[in-house]
Amino acid sequence: AFLWFVRSFVHTLHKGRHKTLITGESALIRSGPIQHVLHAILLASFLGLILTGLPLKYSSHSWAQSLARGLGGFESTSVWHHFFAVLAIFGCVAHLSWGLKQIVKLRKQKIGWKEIVLGPDSPVPNLRDARDMFGMGRWFLGLGRRPVFERWTYWEKFDYWAVYLAAGVIGSSGMLLWYPNLFCRVLPGEALNVAKVVHSDIAILAASFLFMFHFYHTHFRPEKFPIDLSALTGLVSEEHLRKYRPEYFERLRRTGKLDAIRRTAPSRRRLWLVFLAGALVFSLGLGLLAVVLLAALGK
């Protein structure tokens, strides 16, 4: 895997060719600037929360104490943890606001609620996703052909909702721990003990999910490995989209939207800078995953 990663980096550096983007060739807009900003905010906040939360949870361990000293001590680590929590809340609220704005926009265009909630552009799971999941199971066993997908796959929707549901549980329990006097006006004191367990254990589960499930399905799948540059640039090569999202591509072509979102892929220099930045983030993420697993095993 490491050799493939290096090979892909060298290929991108010297030839500007990548599995999801090729310099100078036709590319399509996969996500807009607002999604990039929100993705960067959530990525920075989640990594920051994990980095500062681990020494707070395992404060009795020597490695946690060393990490806390590097962050300015446990008190400073707690302050940074709260800072990243506020950043994460802002990112989630901004994403929700953007989503509501899109719904209002669609309603003004006389789009029905069924199309908005269960249509191909919606992240809400539907019967199509159940059929695709069953079809993938058959394909894994060699009993059928691999399903073709529209804009979103069932695992992308699962990934999306799992992260935000976990964020809701972690955030609400974290607020209770942050402002215990306020919440204990209506809740018994035992709620703090429950919130502490829920907050830390669900956070560990979410971190493991992020670095294993999300990283794999977003970047480590064979058609994207070792990095999905479209997730970092918002652009995907037309060839890649036609091959791996054929129904989505056909819908764009049929409705005449392809020309509106067609762009030229970034320069070779920009591609390898994005590749390098993504590699650094992955390295940090995988390092934190190793710490999480070792801490969970009591090492």
C-alpha cells in the first residue's frame, strides 16, 4: 500500500495524472466552495477534538501527560478542546443552514417534497439504496453484476448520517459536562456520570469510524486509492464520473447540465500540493487512530 501511495504521488507530480483528476483534461464540479469550507472546518475541528480529547480521557497514562504538556498542560488542553468543540458546532449549524436554504430554493422552483427528500440528489436513504446494498452483496459472492450508482451510494449516505448522529450525541453530552450547573437545574446529578461515559466512549467510537470506515470508502477504495482528489478539490474527471457514477452522469447529460459544471482540471503543481496536504492529514489521522487503539487496549 505504501509503494502504491508513493507511485501515485510520483505519477501526480510528474505527469499530472490521478485516478480522479487529470491535469488539462475535462473535469466536472462535484461540490461547491461552501462545501469545501465546511468540510475543512469539520475536518480541523474533529482532528482537534480527538487530539485534545485523548489526553483528557486517559490523563493517568504517561503518554497522555506528555501530550498534554506539549499542548500547554491539562488546563490549556481543556481550553483547546472547548475551542474545537465550538468550531465543530459552528460547522454543523452552518451545514444545516445551508441545507435548509437549498430546500427553500427547491421549493421555490416548485420541486415536490418527495423529490427533495427521496430524489437522487438527496442524502436520505431510500429503497434504491437497499436494492444497491443487496446487489453489492450478491456481487461480492459472485452471484450477480456490480450495481451502478447515481449521485450518492448507500455507503456514502450511511457515512454521512453516522457522523452527524454521533456528533449530536457527543455534542449534547459534552455541553452537559461543560455547563453542569445549568443542566443540573433540571437533571439529576447522576446525569453527569452518564454524560461522561457517553461523551468519551462515543467519541472513541466515532474517531475509529472516521479513520477506518470514512477514510476507506472516501479514499482507499481501488478506484480512488490512495486519495480521492475530487473530495479535496471539488472536481472529478469526466471519465471517472462516467465510469463510476454512470446514472448520475447520464442524468446530467440528459438534463443539459454537463456544460454548466464542466471545467478544466487543475494544474499539475496544484494537484500534487493538494495530494501532499491530503497525505499529511491522513498521516495525522492514522497516527491518532493508532493512539486510540492502543489506549483502548490499555497500553
